[in-house]
Amino acid sequence: MPAPSLLYACITHVPLWFEFPPFVTPIRLGNAQDSVAGGYALRDVAPEWEPHHPVIGGTAGTFALKALLRRMPDRPARVGICQYRKFVSRRRASRIPTAGYRVMNAVELEHVTPARLVEWLTPGDEPFLVCPPLAMRKLGYLGQYGRAHHAEDFLRFAAEAVEQGVLGSREAARFMAEPTFIPGGIELGVFPTDFWLDSVDALESVVRACIARYPIARSGAQARVWAFCAERLGSWLLLRHFRGGRRTEGLTWWLPTHWRRRYVGYMNLIVEGGDREYRPG
């Protein structure tokens, strides 16, 4: 069982598929707010973000969790985040790869038990637990984003991050070309609370400005435009921290690599009915 120095939240927009361990607090979004399953509703914790749930998706839950932490007089040392069927584990939970996401494994719902969930969600003693990185090779963040989404949205988001000083002018080009991507960014895994709060403050500020400046309305999964951008900025903030902070802006991207050995876990997706296809939703 995790120590009291960890606050762990599960962000969900649907009724939970199973009962999480007692140390996991649900943060409910969208229609799931009408559930009586306990935890917190977005409309109660961070009501200013409820109207924007369609364009920021689960990131609204991240902002709600930040609001909860800011109100605590005695904050835990670490904060953890999972989603209703996606989580990061220190130990391997499955050897079955998902279709369409090569660093994520599928865990059959029938194999999920309370005891296994406690084991999988217990993060160990390291300050960070993050998803396995994806190598984007020559594409970089901008190239990969343009393949899957709308490149102009990412460019606007990055420009706002530079305008606010979240990205330094010297690191903006590196951010665009970065070939290492940590899925989930700072919104999936376990993180030191002080680092996480500062990072989410920066993320929230950029997202708020983009929503105000660019009233984008896209259909389907593409509607969550600023969530996809926030994921990449969160990944960059992690990488920058692991590599030693802003003082290493001019170094090549692969120095140092110790964080991979210490902080990388396993990314898992709970599936049912033998369906191993990953569909963002």
C-alpha cells in the first residue's frame, strides 16, 4: 500500500469499470459527474474548466487535481494520476501489446482484481514513474503531431508557450524537433508534487490563453485539441527536468539517460472482450 505521502487520482469521464483501491481518488468529468461513486466532480472542484471539457478532455481532470492540491495545507510529497482504464505500473502487468500503440500493453478486464490493482498502482520509492518513451525519429513533435492532428494547432500552442516564457526562445526549435516523447506527459504516472504543481500551472496558463484566442471546434477525437498539445508540452517539461533543466538547452537530446533506468515503468490499457485496439476516447 502506498505511503500517506502520495495522493493518487483516477480521472474518468465514464462510470468506473471496477472498484479502485482505497488510496485512489476518482475525479469525475462529463456525464460521470452524475455518478455517486465518490471522489470529486469537476464542476465542484474546478468549475471554470467544465465548459471547456470538450476541447481539453482529461486535462480538465488534471486541472481539478491541481486545484485540490493547492487547497491542502499539508500536501503529500508525490502525486499520481491514472485514467479509468489506463495506468503506469512499476512492475509488468501484461505482455500483450495493444494494436496501434507500441509502448502500451493490454490487460484483460477479467484479470483485474483488487489485489492486482494495489500491486500495479503502488509506485515504489522513486520520485517519478512515467510511461515508456516513444522514439519519433526524424519527425519530432511537430512532424508527428501534423500526421495525427492539425499542425497549425500545435504551432499556435507552442507560440503561446514561448510568449509566456514556458518555453525559452532558444529551446522552441528543440521542442518542435524533439524525437523522444513520453506518452501522457505529466498527466499519467507519479511525480514529485512541487515539480508537478509548477508544471501544471504552466500548462494551465498556456491552455487558458489558447482557448481564449482560438475558439476551435473539431469533431470526434480531434475535438480535444489542447489536450493533445498539453501532452507534448508535459513530455517536454519532464525531459527538460530529467536532463538537468534549462541550463542544458543547447545540448543534444540524449544526455543524460539515467532517468530511463530509474523512472520508466510500464504503460497499460485495460481492455475487454479481447479487443486490443487502442482508440483514444
